[in-house]
Amino acid sequence: MVLPALAAVLVLAGCGGRPTTHHKPGTSHQEATGSSGTLLPARDEGGHRLRDLPAAAAPTVRAEARPDSEGGWNVHLTVERFRFTPESTGGAALPGRGHARLLVDGKETTRLYGPWAYVPAGARALTVRLHADDHTVWAVAGTPVQTTLRLDGTPNPSAPAPSAPTPASPATPASPTPARPTGTRPPDPGRTVTLTVTGTTVSPPPSRIELKKGERLTLRVTSDRADTLHVHGYDRELPLAPGTPATLTLTVDRTGLFEVETHESGLLLTQLVVR
């Protein structure tokens, strides 16, 4: 008569085991066990459940948008009682840890694992929302911890340098300059970054890659499982076959901070900082 009861205890204990590393928004991963707050039935637009905290213990976030010199906005976050933890994304909800998500005009566009982000020109409203490592939304009294900015118009800072070239019109020919021989140099191969995914481990560990706008970047990724690599902001994807190196090459022609992650396992591989 003891065995059925013992079996029931074991089943219940199994339900509280280690949470999976990642699921897409709206799946059961948002209900992963965490040790903080109260998990509410309410969900945000992306299907993430709210995790309620007392106001005194909850994190806060403020955002400032600065016009980028080449169009769009550079966004800087100031957080309190919170730190970005890309290394533990997919784990349990622990106090003061997690990541942020950016919603542009009400639509989620990217995750942030640091205080800087880039928003393209044309956006009208920006919302920054704080999430726990298990992807639930930190909340106070049922309201998500977030901040919203109004972006007034499309930024186009017109600060042309005197030497900035402009298209020559037929009526105003360009000033003559001494001709210089132009050799036929081979195209710059750019930079190659090699990454390996083994289980939930990324090698080398996730970091930021500093790039100049217009630079050519090649990502060479080998995964031990089938997955899809996604470069946020550029909407570039690359299928990954188990044990087979896959290569994605792109020209980084937009400034800002962009994440490179896997879809199925939800691992952050690296971040591109384009200036």
C-alpha cells in the first residue's frame, strides 16, 4: 500500500525539476518554476505570464532615446534592483535578474541583454519591459514593469559636414581633382567568427563583437542539434544541422546592438555592436 503513494510523490517531485533552457513565447516554458514572486494567470501580448512582486522588491527601468547620427534612435536603459543575466536565460526566476524586451509600436522586436539598443527610423512609440530568466514578466500589482517613450517623428539629424559628397548635377560639375590610379584590390573578406554550440553551452562564451558600419561579417556555427540561427535586426536566419558547420555572411549596414541566438534552444550566441 506504500508503493502507490511513493510513486505519486516521485511524480510530483519530477514536475519541479530543472526547467528547460528555452521555449518560444507563449509555450509552457513561461511557467517554469521560479523562487520569486507570485505567478499570475495574466499574460502579456506575447503570451508571457506575469510574475508579481511587492513594489519594494521589484526592479525598475527607465529609458532615454538619443537620435543616431545616421537615422533612428540609440536607446539607453537605467535599471534598479536588476541586472542583465544572459548566461542564465532559460533558468528559474530569481530576484533582480533577467533581460529586457523591446516593443516598437506595440510589436515585440528584440531582447536586450545589456543597457543599449537601437531602434530604426520611423518608430513612433517604444516600450521596454523587464523579464525574468524564465521569460515571465516582472510585475507589480498585476502591471508589467516597463517604461514607454514617445519618439517624436522620424529622426534625421541633418548635420552635413562641409566635405560630405553630394550627387553632382549636370549644371554644377564637380571640381576637378588630380586623377589617381585605382588598383584592382580584391574585396575585403571582413571578419569571421566561429561558434560552437554543445547542449546549452556556447563556445566561446557570449560576448559583444564590435563592428564598423559596412563591415562584412561571417558567422561559422556548429551545433550538436538541429536548430535555426537568427540574427535579430537583420532578419537573417540559417538552418543548423547536427555536427555540420554552417556559414552565414552579411554586411552590417545598420548601427545599433543586435543579438544572434538560436530559435529552438533559445541560446544567446553573441551580440553585434555596429557603430
